[in-house]
Amino acid sequence: MTMPMRRLPRSPVVEFGDNILRGIGQVMLQNNPISGLLFLAGLFVSSWQAGVYALFGTAVATATARLLGAPAASVSSGLYGFNGALTGIGLATFLHHDLTLLAYVAIATMSVTVVTAAIQDSIGAKGYPLTGPFIVTTWIFIGGVYAFAGVLNAALDSPHLPKSPPSVHVPLGLGDIVTTVLKGVAQVMLQENVWTGALFLTGIAVGSRITAAAALIGSIVALALAWALGARPDLIRAGIYGFNAVLTAMALGGVFFLLHPRIIVVTVIAVCFSTILYGSLAAILRPMGLPALTAPFVITVWLCLLARASLPRLGELSPTAPGTPEENLRTTRPSASNQT
Amino acid sequence: MTMPMRRLPRSPVVEFGDNILRGIGQVMLQNNPISGLLFLAGLFVSSWQAGVYALFGTAVATATARLLGAPAASVSSGLYGFNGALTGIGLATFLHHDLTLLAYVAIATMSVTVVTAAIQDSIGAKGYPLTGPFIVTTWIFIGGVYAFAGVLNAALDSPHLPKSPPSVHVPLGLGDIVTTVLKGVAQVMLQENVWTGALFLTGIAVGSRITAAAALIGSIVALALAWALGARPDLIRAGIYGFNAVLTAMALGGVFFLLHPRIIVVTVIAVCFSTILYGSLAAILRPMGLPALTAPFVITVWLCLLARASLPRLGELSPTAPGTPEENLRTTRPSASNQT
Amino acid sequence: MTMPMRRLPRSPVVEFGDNILRGIGQVMLQNNPISGLLFLAGLFVSSWQAGVYALFGTAVATATARLLGAPAASVSSGLYGFNGALTGIGLATFLHHDLTLLAYVAIATMSVTVVTAAIQDSIGAKGYPLTGPFIVTTWIFIGGVYAFAGVLNAALDSPHLPKSPPSVHVPLGLGDIVTTVLKGVAQVMLQENVWTGALFLTGIAVGSRITAAAALIGSIVALALAWALGARPDLIRAGIYGFNAVLTAMALGGVFFLLHPRIIVVTVIAVCFSTILYGSLAAILRPMGLPALTAPFVITVWLCLLARASLPRLGELSPTAPGTPEENLRTTRPSASNQT
């Protein structure tokens, strides 16, 4: 019941393909290859470069993990692959494709496997690296662009000191709302495309309808808050304020914590926190030339997981985390589960 | 003997009021409501906004801790409240009061309780979060100002790159010394007011005369060192170089370490270190638009507490920490205590 | 056999001199006084100020460790001294010598001992602080320069935002290669001098020929990679891209990991990672006015040591770390060892 797909004995090539698709699926917390395939389709709809580098990054990170002796269960459920996928997409978004970039991404995605293992060991068996390894590795290799710009071909915003933008409160039309909410989902993998967002949402729903609903609600709450706080309308419209909220809502709303009325309230507040944290981190990191990426999501979820020991009513940990909310609920209610 | 005040059974309202006053008292390491009341008076003398936001922040943080099931002893001794008080004051100092700010501070002071629990759990049972949760939360919500300036009304210095100021060595008059030393104490809660400093010092002396003496000595040592190193005279006069030294002197000089001639030498050196660290951190964080707050104090005390295992002669840990130095000395010398 | 030098009973002065020379030796992972003496000679060849401040920093840090009760074995093998040596050299490199600097360095090198103990206790018995304490302490005291420039006399580059330099790919001549490789070794102690590099290399070879070979290979790989990535030729020629690679190659190539064909591949990739990380960190930290120092080395080695638990085929930990590669190999092959 905790296995989303039956696994038959199969050839190493099929096995490796399955690892890669699950790796891409895990970017949105989905441990199944169909979700991974839909996410990949979403990437290619937006940019062939994003799709190719996602595949390349996942493959290099997964192969490195195997070569260095990582536990087979972690590798085959995609836990080493998804940070490789994101690192590949991230570098391909901020740099132009050529052979130098391919070599640069190869070193980065080999490194991300070591960073994943190091973070895993630092935070202990009960913690989750989440997208932390992607963030650390991408920051390092984006920072390198300023030193190696003679060869690397960057498309980065100019670093600048934090400054207060003029007071703008341009109204967003009703039509904007649907596209913004979907772009918020697409931006989890750094894409600004409505159809990508729709495919991502479909891929999530294949694994868990609850998580898909959480993603939607997270994107809507973030849009409303960013608008109410007067954030830059162009950034809101591009979905920039949405992706950390989407990830936070999915992670807290049923995956790492057991679904329950109280955790829904906590999740909504955490989504607000992660949205403010995005605005804050983006400004704070700008002078260093670094994007905030999904750091607000990781920080928010880590804070909630760590705080739980002292604040037990924050929520109950899921028994099969990071399984789907549906699995978690079934496992906790054995009698109901037995009846089905 | 370890209880500063007898506790009778009382109504939830009185209990909550007591929690809040102890919370404000804990900003200066005093677990008693009289100290808290004097600190609150000091805040109102300087700025009604500081007083109101301190009460609001303490109340929200304390209520959140109760709702989320924090241990009753921690809540009632004010350990969840004081970071809420500081976060409220901090945001009210850097932003102008209006209803948006109130909502923003409400989210921040709910968050600070989760951050407190997360830091507590990360550093283990023997560590102390000190004002770390205030620092992290206030940095996040001040950083947010650069993204949400359309709505939030900031009074922040412009971020700028570190630069070497011209060599100025304006002599401070004797009259400046008394006011500067008192302002150093007042700046612990971000106020620049002599009477506030005097009320704070009185509030500390209510709990412990030794700690009040440590605060004074810390402020004097910092003033002397900052002057000798040629720091900006306007910052020295405003007490800016004093508050981390005051906190460091109070914490190391009898509260977390047992009072002893050697720890006095260590404390004076640590006060010098925290003063230099303040100048350093203020410069390093300026490009990101962030103030140093009490980070130098937290870093200095954490370094000393962590180093103790390898450097045992650094000092002996207090048996009732964070009790008052007087309690700690009594507890360690049972025979002397029995005779009184 | 694990003792590089026989230790006879001797006077406290000789003992303290031995501690200091081993402290300087440990900068390059050599626990023997002859290496320390050769390193010291290398420093004086480049700059008397570097030599004097290295001695002063090692002496203050070692004396502080003794006074505060550090374990005798750690003190006498130089583990408290080498971060003091580097802190002294570092501050003397970025600031001009006068009596104020001497006092400033005295506080810094007392502090570095407490920082060493604190890092040691944070990372646990199996971790190594490496040059982490030097980095933290030097950042703090360099940051202070921007606040205390009225008195301290700095020779720091102006802080600036990361920017992409123009595409330059000036060819390095064959003659440049030898001098650059040696300067890469000299820059481990912040010197840009060929003879210093040669003396350092000799000092390393006294302790271990394998480590000397690793240092050379590290410097060559870094030169090749930095050149291929189009880094600034003046920085390459000064050895700036070499020193983190040299340290990483020495540490991973036989000292902390047991020498083995696989670890050689891992080390070469890690050397590439640390070289890219240097370029990145130097850019990211520039707005704050801070140099990258040896942080890329520390981060790279910590990542590899931490990752080992999940990635066992990364390499086998050395049994006598941080002993020499030769000792480690002998200890692991007892039969071979018995025959000699």
C-alpha cells in the first residue's frame, strides 16, 4: 500500500529510467514515474533546454549516487535524483547552453549528490534535506559565474543593493488570477508557463489529489498575500511569489504532517511566512548576486519539523513520510484501512 | 529559594499578565514581574510605540506557545515571551505604526515562537536560544520591507557597502560618559534614552545587584574600547556600542557561569570581543540592509558555552542557570547557605 | 611509529617552542617541528611581518589554550596553534603593522582558541575544525576594520558588487606555470612568493612525500581549471586559485582518507569543486568586504567527511587521521608493517 507502483524484476536500463522519472517526480514530492513523466512534459512545453538539463542532472546525480555506494532504496525512490534535476534546470535557466555549460553542470550535479548525503547526515535520520542540496549547489555554481564569466554565458540580473521600490498597487484582473496561480506551480521548476503549471498540477494529482489541492491553495494564498502587501506586480504575475508557497503547502499539508484541521491552520500561516520570507531573502541575497530559489520553503518546513518537539500541538508527524497524504491517513487509521 | 516570587493559585488573566511581565523581564535575564514592569515603564518613557508593541509581541508569542502546547514551565517563566517582546519593539523601531504593521508584527510574533522552539531543539537541552529567535525573525521581516515597501512604511538606513570612515577621534566629555553608559543599557531594547536606561538598570537590580553591576561594567568597557578604536562618535554617544556588551557581561558574569575571579577576566575579554564583533557585523550586514541587533551577544555567549567542554578552565557552569548570580552562588555553597 | 619525532623530557621553554613550531607545521597538516621551521623560513623570505605575526599568533593561541585547560595532547601537537598562526598572518596581510594592530591581533588570537574549541565541540569527536576557526575569527576582525578604520590601518580591496569581468583569455606561458604552481602553495599562508612556495613544499616533503606530491598536483589541477574557465589571469598568476586546491588535495589525498585509486579520482573532482567554490565565494563575499580565505577547502573537506556515511564508496577514513598518508597506509596493512 505504501508502494505507488508495483515493481517487477527488470533490466538495468528500465530500472535507471524509472529512477530518473521518480527523481523528477520527487521535485514535487511524488514517488512515481507517471508524475515524473508529466513533470518532464511540462518542462519541455516551456523550454527544451529545461527538459534536457533536468534529464541530464537527474542522470548524473543518480549515477554518482550509485557509483559511490548510496543505499539502493534511496536511489531507486529518486531521493538522490531530484536535487540533480533542479540543479540542472536552475543552471540552465541562469546560463546559456553550450558545451562549457554542459561540463559545468556535470561537475555541479556530481557535487549535488555529495551535498545531499552531507546534509542528510548532518540533520539525522528523522530530517529531510528537501531541496537544500539544490539550493547550496546552485548558489555555489551561480556565484562562480562572476569569476568565470569569460567562458560561462550568464543571463543573470545585475546584483544590486536592497532598495525600496515605489509604492505600486496595480490591480490584478480576474483573468490574471488563474494564470498567476498556475505559473506559481510552474515556477517550482523555474518555468513561467501556464501549460507547464497545468501539467505539473496533473502530475501531482496522479500521485495525490490532496497534495494537488494543497498546491493550488498555496498558490492562491501567496498571490493574495503578495498583492495585499504591495509586492511588484510583474513578479506576482510571473508566479515568483507562488512557488515557495506551493511547496510549503504540499509538504506541511499532509505529506510530513498528518492531515488534521489544526495543521491546515498552521499550514496557511506557514504559507504566509514562506511568502514573506521569499520577498525578504530575494532582497537580502541580491547584493551577492544570488537568487532565493526554494530556500524559503526549506527554512519554513525545517522550522516546523524542528519546533515540533517543544510545540507538540503544532501537528502530528506522518507515519510514512514522505508518502502521500492519502497513504498517511490510511496507515494511521488501521480499522478503516482494514475495511476497504 | 530559586523562585524569585511566591506563586499563589490565581485567575487565568492574572496568570497571563504575569507571563507577559516575566517575558519582558527575561529580555534582561530577569524572571520576575517587577523587573518586567520597570522595563515596560522604561519603554513607555522612551516611546509609546515601543511599549505597546512590546506588550503586543509578548502577548502574541506567549499565546501562540500555549496554543501549540509548549511546556507550561517555559511559558510561565517568560521564555517564549521575551523574543516576542524584542521582535515587536524591533519592527516598531524600523517601521512606522499603522494597521498593516500590526498585522505584519502579528505574523512575525507568531513565527518567533516556532523559531524559538526550533532553535531550542537544534541546540539541545543544555543550550539557550538567548535572543537568537528575535534576531532571525526580525531579519526576515525587515528584509521583507524591501519587497513590500509599497505597503510597509520603513524608517531604515539605506543599505550601503562597507566603507572605511574618515579618521575621527572626537573627544567625549565627562558628561557624555554617564549618558552614554545609560543609553548603552537602554539600547538592549533599541531605545536611546537616559531615563529608560536608568529604569532598566533599576529593574535589573530588583532581580540581582550583581547583574546590575555587570551591566554597568559592560557598558563602560564597551564605551572605552569603542572610543580607543576610533569608532564613530555619534554611534558611541547613542549607546550603539554598548548593548551587546551589557548583555554579554550580564550573561557570562554570574548567570550562565558561576561567579569567580577567572570568569571576570574571561567576561571582560568577551565583552571586548562582542564590541568588536558588533562593529564588524554592522558593517558586514549593511549591504543586505540588515542591522546587527544582538547577534554579537548571542554569538559570543554561544562560543563560550560551546568551548567549555574542551577548555574547562574557562569557567564553571551555573547550577541553576539562567537563575540570578546570587542564587547560583547560594546553590553551589550549601554550607554557607545553611548558616544564613 | 605514529610519532614523527621522539620526545625527550625537556624544559617548559623548549616544550613551548616545540608547540609553536608544530602549530605552524599543522597549517599544512604536518605534526613536526622541522616542517614548522621550514614554513616559518618561507614566511620570513616573503615578509618579516608575516613571520613575526605567525609566531605571535601561534604563541598567544597556544598560551590561551594552556591557560584555559585544553587537553595537553591537543596543545602539544599544535592543534590550537595553527589557527592562531593563520589569524596572525591574515590580519597582518590585510592591515599595516603598528602597536594597535598588535593589540588587535592579541584579542583575535585569544579568541581563535575559544572559536577552535567551540567548533570542535559542535562537530563532535570525529570531525576536524581544520582552518574553520581562522576563517571565522579573521572575518570578524576584518569586518571590524570598517568600523574602526580611524585607528586600524587597512590595505583591503574596496568592497564591490559581483560583476562579470570582460572575457579575457590571456595565454599563460610555460614559464608562468612553474611560478604559478609554487605561488599556489605559498598562498596557503597568504604569500605570493616562489621561494616561499618552494620552502613550504620542502617542509611538507619532510613530513610526507605523498602529501607534497598531492600539494603539487592540486596546484596544477587548479591552475588548469581556472585557466580553462577563463578566470582573471592576474589572479591565476598570483596563485590565488591554487591554495584551496592545494589544501584540499593534501587533506583528501591520504591524510583524512586512506590512499586508494578511487579516492584519487574523488580528490581530483573535489579539487575542481574547491577551485570553482573559491571563485564563487570570493565574488559572493566581496560586497561584505570579506575575502574567501580557505573557506572553500574547509567546506569541500567537511562535505566529503559528512557524506561518507551515506556514500561509503567515496573512500575509507584513515585510521590515524590526521597522520601522514604513509603512517595511515602502514597502520592499515599490519602484515607489511610487521615485516619492516
